[in-house]
Amino acid sequence: MDKMQKMAELLKLGDKDGEEAPGAPSLTDSCLADNRLTLDLYPDGCCQLLQLFERQQADVVQVEFLRLSTNNHLLDVALSILPHLKRLKSLVLKGGLVTDEFGSCQHGSLTSLPTDFGTLRCLTHLDLSFNSLSTLPSCIPCLTSLRVLLVSHNNLVTLPENFGSLSKLTFFSAMKNQLKDLPRSIGELTALEELDLSENVLELLPEEVGNLHSCTELDLSGNQLSSIPDSLANLKSLRQLHLHSNLLVTVPASLANLPNLSRLDLQNNFLRSVPPEIQTAPFVHLRGNPLGETELSLQADESSATELRRLFLASQEDSFTVTSEGCEVVLACGIRFCFPPEAATDPVRIYFRTLAPDPWWVKLRHHDVLLSRVLELQPHGVKFQQEVEIWMPYTSPDTLHQREVVIRTFSGQSWSDLRTRVEKKRKSKKHMAHCSVLHFSWFLVVSRLVQNECKVPAEGTLLFSSVDPNIKVTFPPGVTEETRSVKLQVLPVSAEEIVELTGDAGCKASPLLCLSQDSLVDFLRPVRIQLPLPPGVTGLKLDCSRLHLLRGDVEGQTWDDITGQVVLELTHLYAIFEVTHFSWYWLWYTTKTYIGGIAKKVYERLRMYQVNFIALQRKKDPEQVLLQCLPKHKVDPVLKKLQDRYRGPEPSDMVEMFEGEQFFAAFERGISIDMDRPDCVDGRLSFIFYSHLKNMKEIYVTSPVDRKGQAVKGQVSFYRGAVPESIPEDASRRRRGPDSLWLATLPIKLPRLKPRWGETSSSSNGFSFLPLNLGNAETGYLTQANLLSIARRVGADWQTIGLNLGLTYRQIERIGYNNREDLDKQILDMLFSWAQQNSEDPECVSKLITAMKESGRQDIADEIETIIELGRQKYRESIRRVGLEQESSTEDSAIAMT
């Protein structure tokens, strides 16, 4: 049977298939209106082309632009009609549009082209990428009008000797093949402007490459070149030359003289010496070569005498190994480590993870601002022979004036600050905090008040504030028997803030002074403290009855007036007094009598942030609600960023919150959420407010009853403090005043309510699910209930998620057709079909998380990771209870208590 007979039989079969698949894409005359046919998006594109050629041959032969997928069993038959398309100018026969069960792109089945394909004299653009070509079809050099040719991601070993006959070619890409050499005729491509031969196995280049006088970009990276011909210096039009990741040991100095060259990439080769002309050229990149420290310093931001092995870890990796040779490690989240040689005498496996800060464990001090998540490094307490450097990215505070950034570490019992250096990357503009440690535990980045400290010996000393040099502390001789450490912090308070917070223009206050020491023993002799008088107050016109010296406790809860307990020495600008133990000191000038109570309220207000709440609904799926708490200056930029995808009411009125304060969101008036969420406390979502971290959650809301398509007008309310026994009844009684639990209420309107999945029987929704447990006990399970919870949040993104999970386009199309007009069933069918097929795969949970991230659903990925982490914790606790786990370290016990 010849190809035309075979095509006729297939067309009959195609007609029957078309009758049995209502809703499948079909082609009409309008597809040929502009002489274009785009069929690579259709799973049966080859069959569509054959049918169209049979029915509308006169129109098809006029086509000038054709796209066709080569992942099709009818490809050979469809190729037979291509020589009839004499007016064809652009042809894309590309594979890679279908993925296998591992998510990898499947190459097309194209291995050759018809011999009479070379008669297409009008063809100027040909794309044969992602196919199975081992040799270039002999008909291609006959396409004398060809200007653009792409054969990347094939299996080509060589190019034909007559390849140079493509004299009009301006762009050629053969990246990701197996090319070992090039024909000498390649130098005849005098019109060629861009040549990409990267990621092949080229060992030598012919001298004729130097004849490509029109070439502006040449990519030879990722090959096995040990040298390059001097003739490359003849490429006077060359602007970019990529030679990185080869085996080069030398390069000709003449490359530096190319007049138009703006980039010469020589990174990751074996260059031990470089000609001075190359080394000093500003467009040359030399990182990753075994050059000396002096030479590398011209290229690198950070250089060292010994080149360390560099590891770049993907987002799903959670560990790496350190040997005595040392290494540099870069995590996907931007955290970096440098292990110097001999830091570890024996190989050690390092495990890492980043955690959401928990206020019950991460204890911030007053006026601290959290700038990062918590980094945990295991094994806890492992000691290195040399200091390991850590770089942690952080959210830059709005201002660093009178504040400083430090890395804080947890010892298992308490947090302490490390000596920290702050850096800012020139290219990425990211802020990095840098420290060196000998032990691993938990780390985070905070912004604190500037801290001045000193050692106080028996001979005494003097300590100044770098924030306000007018504040000083004098330690006389004999003040202590043993040397002790003293710390000083200053909180400046402007006159305008005092007036605004007190409502009294006559109130004035000095900067707040915080003093502490590492000893519980009082000083043996009085310590002399100098504070500046409040703004606008001088010793010459001072009314002593209005001057009050206050002493506060370490929590700022009580402020005692100690004016009558000390001797105040007044000068023109300062007040001086003596104490034998340290606390917080604040100098006030006011006519108020109960100044302690006023100071307490002002101090609390100084620690608070003015915030607004927002509640937005996705335009495509109103049941998906985004909740966020924002400092007031960030509200407008965030709303502007979200306005294309979300809609909702105006932000709430401004309220005040502390850094690290817990609050809750409660859905009311007929709206409910999934109670199995790990962040759900008694039916309310739990939040922690951190001014410089994202206080955002995206959730699915439902209704416990079917309202028969009627719109639902519900609301979400925000409450602070402990969860009241009855929300909103208890809280609504106290929606005003200092003890108010209620913060804000925002409306939520659902166009219609759907019954919650799992609350109806299997027969009513058409699905029956077998018990599922994805993952394992040690790494954490995803149960059937977890999958149902996840499904509620997927919405209109289910097709994208399904494709990223590895389902084929045909499977997605079948699910959509079988469950047409019911989005819930489409989502359930997709998710549980995948789960049942992959339930035995130990990596299936990681694949699900990755698919959610790739689909732009970081919110679901975060929820899955939280569920898995809770499962791991429960598994560890159960192991400990039955005595199967070795005794934990002090650090492990401390974190388990949280």
C-alpha cells in the first residue's frame, strides 16, 4: 500500500474518531485566511492536516507558514504532502510538546525528510528541534533560499560536506547534539550572523571558521575544545564569543583586538595563564579557571588563594556533604556557606531547612525587627576546626538610621547575637548578612537598636553612645572586682512623636537609655550617667518640679519616678545622676503628675506599627481569598501589584500591632474554611505579624450548605490575643477601647456556594476514592483528606498543574471532556488519578510541591510543606515515645518543646 492509499484509509478512520469525540478542536476555512496553519497545539495535528489536504487541497497548497508537532504517529504520512506546498516559507516540525512519566520532554519521531523536500525553493525558515535526527537530511543543503535553520536537541554527529551551499543562511542553531567536528565548508556561510554550537562534543574547529565575516555572535560553550584557531581574530563583526565550560588551556591574545567584541566568556576552563591583553579587557570573564588570586581578583567579587568546589543546590534538595577539601555552597533561597579546607576532618552530611518564625520560640527583644525566616542547620552542635562563613539574605529595613542588622543564633536555651557584617550585592541589589561560626544550630536576621558595649575592668572605663554622643556612662576605679561586660542602647524619640502620642504640647522627653550587664552583682561604686535634657529645655530656665527621671523594668511594663531617690546634677545641657545597678532610664519634662502611666502608654505606642488588613478574591475564582496584614505605607504598592488578578473591598481602617504579635482571622456569616489546615486554631486562621515579612495567606472558602446558586454575603473578622471562646459574640462586646480583641471586619461576597468536597457521598459526585497515603512515615504523609483540602484550592489552574505533574495533553483534555461543566470533578479527577498512579513513588510529594510552584501556586506548595513538616514532627515524637530514637541533644529537646 503506497502512502496515498494509506492516507485515504487513515482519513476514513479519522472521520470516525472525529464523530466519537464531540468538542474536539476542528479546523475551518478561517484557519487559512492568512495562509497560516498552526497545528502543533493539536494532539492530532497530523490527522487534521491530512483531512484538510483531502478536502481543501487548493487552499492548503497556498499555505506559507506551517507548524506541526512531530510527536505524532501519523507524521510519516503527513510529511508526504509537504513537497506539494510550493509556496511554503516557514516550517516548524518540532518535538518536545509531550512529556514522559518523569516530566521530561519527549523528542519527536522525525528521523528524515522526503527526498523531494529540497524542491521547496521559497522556504526561508526551518525548525527541526527536539527530534531524533542522527544525520542532517540530504535534501536540506538543496534549500538554497534558507535563512534560518534550527536543529537543536537532536542526535547529530556530523554535518554534510556540502553544508556550505546554504549561502543565504543567517542563523544556525545545532545546540545540544553530538557533533564531534565541523565540515570545512562551514566557512562558505559568509552571510551567517549567529551560530550556536553549544553543548556538543567538539574537540577542534576548522580554520575556515575565521571566514564567517558577518558573524556577530558565536556560541561554542559546553564542548571539549582544548584550543581555538587564531583565525577567529578575523571575525571583525563579532560582538559576543561564548567559550565557557570547555577544556581550553590557552587562548590567542589577538581576540582582544576584535573591534566590536563586547563579551568574551572564558569561564570554567583550564586556563592557568592569560595574555595581558585578554586579562585586562573589561569584557572578558574568567571565573572558574585555575588562575592565581591576583588574576582572579580582576573578575570576582570575592577571591581566595585556593579555588573551592562550588555546589549549587536545587529547591527540593535539603542536604550536602562537606569534606576536608572544603567547598562553597549556594542554596536555592540565596543562603551561602563557605567551608574552608580542613574545617571538617572527616566527611559530614549537613542538613538544612528554613522555618517560619514561631513567637513562642523566637523571642524578639523590644524594638527588634525580624528580617528573615529561621535557618536550621544540622547536626546541631557539630564543631568545625575552622570557622564556617554564612551569608543570609534579608529584607532590607525601611531605614538603617540608628539601627543595625545582626545574625542571631539559638544555643538550645537562649538567643545570642553574632558579630555580623552587612553586604549589598552590586548586581542583584540583595542585602546579605555575613557571620562566621564554629557550631551549627538555628540562625535568623534581625534589625536592632545600635548597641555599644565594652569590658569594665577594676580600673574603670568610659562608655559613649554612638547614636547620641551626649549620652555617656563613667565607671570609676574600684567599680568591680572582676571584669564584666556592659551594653548600651539608645532609642531616640522626637519632640513631635511625644506631642502626638501624649496630646500635650508641653510634654518633652530625652532619648530612652537602655543599660544592661552580664553580672547579677551590683557595682561596688556608683556609676555616673549623663543624659541630655529634653529638647527645648536648658538648665538656665529649668523648673525642677517638672523634671522627672523614670526607671523602667526590662519589659517596659512599669515606669517608676526615681527623681527623689537620686541626686540630679544639672548643667546647661545635661542631667547627671549615679546608680549601682542597671535598668532603663528616661528623662521627662512635664506638668503631668502621674508620669509613670503616661510613659508606659507612650512606650507601648513607640513599639507598635500602624497596619491595614486586606481581603481580596481572585477574579477567576472568587472562592479563593487572599488575606494580608500590611504596614500602612505598603498598602498602595501591594494593591497595585495585585489589582490585575484580585478584587475586593477597600483596606480596613488603620490599627496598631506589635512586632511578632499573634492575631486570628475568623470567617463569619455562612462562610467556612477547611478545619484540617495546620494553621487553623478552633476554626480561625492563625497569623503572626512581622513588619518586614509577608503576613499573607491564600485560602479557599466554602459554605457548609448548598444555597442553590444564591450569592452569599459573608465577612472575615480579625482578632488579636488569645482566641475568645465565642467569636464574634464575646469579642463584639468589646470592639472598642484598650481591651478590644476585635481589629477589623471586611466583607466577602461569593457569587454562589458549592458543597464542600468530602461532605457529600461518593455516589452523588460520581467519585469513589481508595484510601491514599502519599510519602512515608519518616518524611510525612499526604492523606486522602489532605488531597481533598488541596483540591479545594486549585481552581482554574488545574490544567497547568496537571501538565506540570506529568499528565499528557490528551489526558487533560479527556478529563475536561468527561467532567465538562463541573470544575470540581475535573480537579478531583486530575489530582486523584495522578495520586493513584504515583502512590508508590517515594518522591511523589516532592513532585507535587514542585508542580505547584511551577504553576504559580506557591500558596498551595507552602501548605503541603507545612503538612509534611507536621507529619515529620509527629513521627519523631512517636519514635521518641517508644524509645527507638537516640537521646536528643539539648538543642533538639529545646526545639521539640516548641
